[in-house]
Amino acid sequence: MTGAGATLGTASVRDGERRTRELLRDRAAAVSAPVIGPPTRPASGSTAPHAGRARAPVPASLPGVAGVGATAGAAALAWAGLVERRWYALRHVTAPVLRRPATAALRLLHLSDLHQLPGQAHRLDFVRRCAATGPDVVVVTGDLLESDDSIPEVVGTLAEAARGRVGVAVLGSHDFWGSTARNPMEYLTAPARRRYGRPLATGRLVDGLREGGYTVLHNTRARITTRAGDLDVAGLGDPHVDHDRPPHIDWRPPTDGVALRLGLVHAPYLRALETFDRHAFDLVLCGHTHGGRLRLPGIGALTNNSDLPLRQSRGLSRFGADLWLHVSAGLGNSRYAPIRFACRPEATLLDLVPRDL
């Protein structure tokens, strides 16, 4: 029994060794087989369910792809912060808004969102070049300042632009408070969050504009004479900071004919636009959105810091029953977000023509 048991044990060990060698040989063959390439057709009659299946290729260099992405991102940021934000554009559009009493077409220069700081003479030089195109009316829709130190140069440049012309203006939040530091991602993730910086010398700004020939409207209405005829102009306070007070304005229609009913408000919030539309205004001019600031080709603005539909973040469009809306992308930027991408800083010449053309 002892010998037979020893013989049986030895045979089992040998059999196990043989099976182990066969398993290792099969695994070595599998490792040496090609794993990348077109699948091979199983031999005729083969029943192996995975015969010839190829493994998916693995990217050769993920760090290389990441490096390319980082380089492209850095280049885009440099363009947005160093080049495009100073690449000013003068847009030119035609708006069929004049009423029948109008005696001529009217050219209007729309300026907005200078956000001026000392040392940014390039922006004011561009304003002078825009004024040299010969508009009949200069309209300013607020956010002129980032600092009190800029008031003299801003009011001086705007007075020069309006010399011999009609000038009218409304104020934005950055004519009352300076900018404050914030996470730039808040423009996308928390656009309704309000942050107020240091109070500005608003009274000094308004006095300077009025001395420079501007009618400054803040929840008020005025009748302004132009070469096309009289304009009925109403200006609301900035709804972005709840300065709009529609009940303070007498909205009754003019008793005699006017060439145009023009509404002005800094931020194009729907409640303000609906007020102008409800009272049968013809055209509203706004700023505030910076055109979206960052726009993606084929998509457009990602945010506009208001409740206006993103597709209307800049330019001329229709609103409500019979209202034309022009939103300026503006000329400047907050000192804490000095970037623009696919959204050049701009001023606009609007040629106002009769409705029936």
C-alpha cells in the first residue's frame, strides 16, 4: 500500500507539471499573438466565439494631447486679454423706425460701456474718430466709469463728440459704483449676483455731461429737436440695480406728431423693454451685455448678465409687438475682467429711416 500510494502520488505530480507546462505554453502563445489590426475570419467550421477579435487601439500620448489643449487655451486667453479687447469696431446698421412726420433720415451714434480708467486714451481716441463720421445725434447708454479720476477725460471727450449736435444719455450701475473683484466664472454660474464697489461721484459726472450738451434722463422723459423732427425720448434708470421707476414717467402719447419715440435704458431687462413696447415706442437703445463678452463661433453668447434672450445680446433685433431693439456690445470692460473673445468692442452708427422704406 505504501509503494502503491507513493507511485500514485508521483504520477499525479507529473501530470500536474505537464498540465502547467501546457498552460504556460498557451499563455505565451497568446501574448506573442498580434493584438492590433483587422479582425481575422475564423477558420471554416470553427466554433471559437472570440476567434480573431482585435483589441481597440490605445491613444499613444495623452500628455501630448493635453499639452496642445493647454497651448491653445493660453493663446486664446492672450488674444482675448491683449488683442481683441482693444480691437475697436464701428458698426453700421439701418433701422426703419421713423414715423411719417419725419422730414429727413437721421444718423445716430450709439456709445456705451466705456468703463474708463486713467491711461486708456486709446478708447477715447476711438470715440473721437466715431464722432468724426458726422452723426446727427449722440446717444450714450451708461457705464462710463471705473474710477472718479476718469470723469474729466470722459466728459471732455463726450462733449467734443456732441459739439454742434444733439446729445442724450442715461446712466448705468458703473456710473454709481466702481467695479469689485469677483470670480470670472460667476458671469456664467451666478449672473444675478450683485456686487457693489466704491461709490463714484455720480453728481460730478452728470453735471459734466449736462455742461457738455447732453440731456441726461433718469426715469424722466424729454422732447428733443433734430433735423428729422422732434423726438419723444424716455430714459429709465438701470434695472440691473433696480433703479428703474416707470411710475415716475408720464407715459401718455404725444398730442402732436413726432418723428420717433425713443427709449433708453442701460440694461436690457425684459421688464424695461416690455414697458417701452406697451407704450408704443419705436426704438430702444441699451448696453450692459458687452455682447456676451465671450462668444463661441456658431453658438454666440454664453451669458449676457440679464434676462434678455442670448440671441439678442448685441445688435439690432425685434422685440414685442412693434419695437426695434439695439443692444451695443460696448467699448470697454470691467477692470477685473479685461477680456473679450469673438466679441470686439464696438460703437454703432444707426441710420434711422422711415418705416415704409
